[in-house]
Amino acid sequence: MAPSVCLQEMIRVIRSARTQGEERGVIQRECAAIRAQFRQADSGGRSHNLAKLLYVHMLGYPAHFGQMECVRMIASPRYSEKRIGYLGAMMLLDEKQDASLLITNSIKNDLCHNSQYIQSLALCTLACMGSAEMCRDLAPEIERLLKASNSYIKKKAALCAVHIVRKIPELGELFTPSAHSLLSDKNHGVLHGAVVLITELCERNPDNLDEFRKAVPELVQIMKALVTSGYSPEHNVAGISDPFLQVRVLRLLRILGRNNDEASDAMNDLLAQVATNTDSSKTAGSAVLYETVLTIMDIKSESGLRVLAVNILGRFLLNNDRNIRYISMTSLQKIVQTDHTAVQRHRGTIVDCLKDQDASVKRRALELSLALVSAANIRSMMKELLRFLSTCPPELRSHATSGIFNAAERYAPSQRWHIDTILHVLITAGGDVRDETVPNLIQLISVASELHCYTVHKLYRALISDISQQSLVQVACWCIGEYGDLLLKGDCDEIEPMQVTEDDVLDVLETILQSHMSSPTSRGFALTAIMKLSTRITNNIDRIRSVVSIYGSCIDVELQQRAVEYNALFKKYDHMRAAVLERMPIMDKNSPGHTNGDPSGEITKDLIQTKPIQGLLIQEPASQVCDLLDLLGETNASSQANQNQVNTTSNSTSSSVQENLLDLLGGLEPTPAPSVTVYEKGGVILKLQCDNQTETGITVTFTAFNSTQSDVTSFTLQAAVPKSIQLQMKAPSGDVIPAQGHGTVTQTILLNNPNKASLKMRVRLSYSSQGTLCQDTVQIDSFPSPSWN
């Protein structure tokens, strides 16, 4: 290809290249020719060569060698060369390049030029890539041009002033008087630039708000003129008069009316007029209406106007454009706490959006539907949410189950309804529920004593149908172990009768023990249930003893330990087995063991609190009693239940034994490690707790709390430590932090520090609060003892 080929020919040859290698070859040859001509200082083809180089830059190839040529062409007196030179500067230069400082003087000279077109080139370049130093030097020139008589120059000077204010906010005082005077201009371009400039000045410096609130009546008149003006081909977009300027004016009015009664009153009538007269069938009209709604909700507007704004968002929900439906639900979610009744009127439309094919719309509809649940509509809303859960995408199931659980706990009309709802969720999406669901449901079932028979029958039916949902399996095993005698009786008035034999129950529990789908925790629940049934049935004790002895050599250490302890109950302490395996007492929801999701831990704590030891065992030596308690490590209820086999002595002797046994069990409750607050912002609190496990290993637990009025969703936590420390992150307890401190999310991190180096950690949090995505990074340099500091 000849070096003198024109731009159009070069584009044709590059596009006709069949391979990327061929294209690179063409560009390399052309770039070499351009470099040679730059060195020759041939003024005839300078603009021609720079134009070709800019096209090469647009294709993503290096073109930095043309920067100095841009500087030279900007200094040229010819307009054609200045134009391509300024274009090249905007594309090839930025404020980080030293070459950008070389054009400062040229820009200053061109700002004083007689030609408006050369002035506009300088203004566009400064607004595009002006550095802080350039802006500081040229700000007086821009302020001078804001007062020019030429509207073409004033609108470009206004946008250039916006760039300067963003770079150096303290220079805003220089443009404040000129910005106010620009509002009286009739040119739409100047008005648009003035509104943008005033908006930037108010956002960067709140002290300017009082000054520009004086212009609210003038802004209202500008907006009224736009709304009531007739058709104007120059500014009309789909039947809306200059929607871009309308949106900018509404945004400025929102800033000026926020927390100010006088400014808000001045614009109430205008907002009502815009909301009722703007056509929402076109995208331009929807944009104006959406900005109107945001303004109404952000200022101190009248109640009727707020209802009108909510109704506009309700109409948006019926729009065929998914983007409009999405922003409508995002806005409704922000105002549902303050205007709950108005939003409730559109509940049916919001629920229908759960069927939308778009994943983002479906997520917003789910969040808004959960926020609309109240005591008055809990039954109807829960039916819709449960129907949605059955067809819910996998990525939304965890969020949906958490929201359903929270709503059911707050507004459940009855205990039976509450239990049925949670069981329905476990059957539908048991693998996606939070870790604390199992202990929470167990506590709920324990309290509802009149529903024990109904619950155990319903759980047994669900268990024989599906054992893949591990949360359901664990709750069902616990209920069968506790209330197996009620299941075997079969006389339950609240559910269809079903004849269940001892062999049927044991078959199901053994299937869980042997299934590859069962988790170690589920196997532990099943083995404990089988052991508890040994005191509730009469004909299969030998079968139970055989199953327990088999798992005494299990490869799972936890399951093996349980089996060994249960074998000891059969052999050495068989006379105490009935007392040890008696039915659990009612659990206190506020007990420490309830929230950590560890059933074995909460059994010990609940029993110690609710069942004090009444007497002294005299049939067994004290050493054997202590051995038994140490062996089981999970209950002291045996002495309470075995009162028919023991005698009591004086009160002083009983008190002494009680203290000794509680001292023995006290070792099961280690003193909690201290925790510190490492993050607190916008109602979200993150606490850190350390616990030494081994000489070089440490467990760090982060607990997140939420004190706001709405749930925090999509909560994730990432951590980084020095290279000498090994880090392993466990799965979090969930990704939704319930509102008002009704629950927490925990994240456990295991650290291995063989060199015992100083421990530092950087934590990154990401969560969504009231529709706003928040990301923060926390540096942790000191940890609560014990840790390596």
C-alpha cells in the first residue's frame, strides 16, 4: 500500500483484511509511513496523516507517537488543522500526560480568538481532558465567556465550567453569579448548561443551596413554559417538549426543595401539572414522569401528591418495557416504608411481576412483595410467594426462603399456619434455607405442644416421600425421636389417619443413615432419633441396639462418638437410659443455643436452665455418675427423670451435689471470646470474634447485624491476609440480614499461621440496602485476644 493513500482507502483495505494478522500488517505499514512523514515536517499532509492515525487509535492500536503532532497542529493558525489537532488531543491526550500541559497556552489564546468556532474547539477540549492545573489557569477565561453575548459560546462555556467545578470544587464561587444570570437566557442549550452548572454547584457545596433557592420561581416558570408550549420541531422528542431540559430542571428542583418547606411549596403545583399532563406512552414522557416522581418523593410534598406519584409508578408496572418496570419497582421499594398504604394498592400488579421472564425484574418483584407483607394480607401474600418458590430460579431461592421465614415469624396468624408454611418451604426448597432454620423450627414445634401429634405425622409423610432435603430430614428425625410414640398411636384428629408400625419408622431412619444424600449432620439426627425410640417402643430394642453398635466403628468421628456413647447407655447405664432419653422440655427461643444452629449445644444449655437436679443418686457411686455425664456430654436430665429410682437426702446435701454436677457440666460451656465492632454504617454492623483452636490455628467469626427497617440482601464478605498465613473461608449462614435485628449472618474463617506472623486482614463487604448496592473495605490491624498481634 502506498504511503500517500487517503483515509477512505486505508479504511477499505483494513476492512478487506481476511485475518487479524493481515490487518496488523496493513496498520504497521501505514503507521511506519505516518511516522516518516511526521519526521519530515511536511505541512501539506499533516492533518491527513493525523486523521488516519486517529482511526488506527479507534481500532485499539497504539498511536501515542502522534501526541506531539497534535500539539503542533493546535498551534497552527489554520482552522482545518486546529480542528483535527484538537480532536487528536481529546482522543490521544489526558490529564496524566505531560504533553497536555503544552497546549494550555494555545487553548488560552484560542479562547480569546475572534472566531466562535475556534473558541468552541478550545472549550470542548478543556471540558474533555483539562487537568486541575489547566482548569485553575483558565477558569477566569471561562467565567468571562459565560457573560458573552453569543449563545453558542455560552452553552459550551457552561459545560466547561461544570468540568472545572468537578475538578476544583473551590472554584465554584467564581461561577455562581454568572450561573444565576444564565437562567434568563431563552436559548435551550444555554438553559440546559446553566441548570447542569447550578446542579453541580449545589451538590459540590451545600452552602450554595440558599443562594440558588431564590431561583426556584424562575425554574418553575421555565418548567411551566416547557410543559405548556406547543409543538417545536427543534426541541420536540416524541411529542414531549425538550425532555432533556425538563429532566435536568426537575432534578435541580429536587435538590433545592429537599428539607425546605418554602421551596417545596413553590413547586408543588408545578409537579402536579407535570404529573397529570405528561404522556407516558412514549419513553421520553416516561423519563420526565419518573424524574417527577423522584422529585415528589424527595421534597416535602403534600400527601395527595405522593399518592399521585405512587400511582404513576403503578402505571409503569403495566408498561411493556422491562426497564421501566424495573425502575418502577426500585422506586417503590424505597418508599414502601413511608407510603405503605399507597403502595399496597398495586400489590396485585407487583405480584404478577414475579412471573416475568427477566431475572432482574423478578428479583425486584420478590423484594418488593416481601416488603408488602403485613398482618392483614399474610395469608394471600404467602400463597403467592409459595407458588413463586416452586418455580423460582436457583439464584433466588435462598433470598425467597429467608424472606418467607421472616414474614411468617412476624405475622403468623397461628402456630399451625406457621409450622405448615415452614414445612412447605422445606419440602420445596430445603437445600436453600439458612443454617438457623432447623433450630428455629425445632423450637417452634417444641412450644406448640397441642400440635406435636399433627406435626410428627406430617413430617413423617414428607420424609417417606423425599429424603433429599436435608433441613427437612433433620427436623423430621428430631420430631420422630421426640414424639415417636404419638406417631405410632396413629390417632391424630387434625390429619388423615395413617397406620405406622415400629418397623416402618426404623426402616425410614436406617434409610437416612445409609443414604449417600444424607449429610453427616442428618445422620447424627437420625442416629439420635433411633436411640430415643428405644424408650418409646417395645418390640425392636434388639434391632436398635444392633444399629447403634454398627456405627460404633463408623469412619465419621462425630457419628462414631455418638454410637459409642449410646452403646454405653445400653450396657453400663441401661437402668438410666429412660431418664437420659426422656422427651425434651420446651425450649427458650432466647437461649444462646437457639441461635447458633447446634442442636447438641442447645440441648445441654436448655436442660441446665430448666431442670435443676432435685436429689442425690444413691444407687450408683458418685464417680459413676460423673463418668456418665462426661461420657454423654450433652444432658444432666437423667437425675431429674430418674427420681423414682433414687432417694433424697437433706437440702444441704442436695445443694452440694447439684453444685458439683453443674461444675462438671460447666466445662461444656466455654467462656465466649471477646468481640469487637469492625464496621458500622447505615445500620449495618459487623462484629469480629477470635478463638484459638491450636497452637498455629485460629477461627475468626464475623457476625453481621441489621438495625434498619428493611432487610439487607445480597450480603457477601471477602477477606485477604498476608501470604505467610493460610486462609480458608467457610460457607456463610446466609446472604440476607433480617431487619430490626431479627437475625444475623455469620461467616467463619479458618486461619493457619505456622510462622506466628503479625495478623492483618482486609475485609470487603458488599450488600444491597433498600435497593442501593453498597461496597466497603475494612482494614483490620488489631484483633481481640486471643490472636497473633
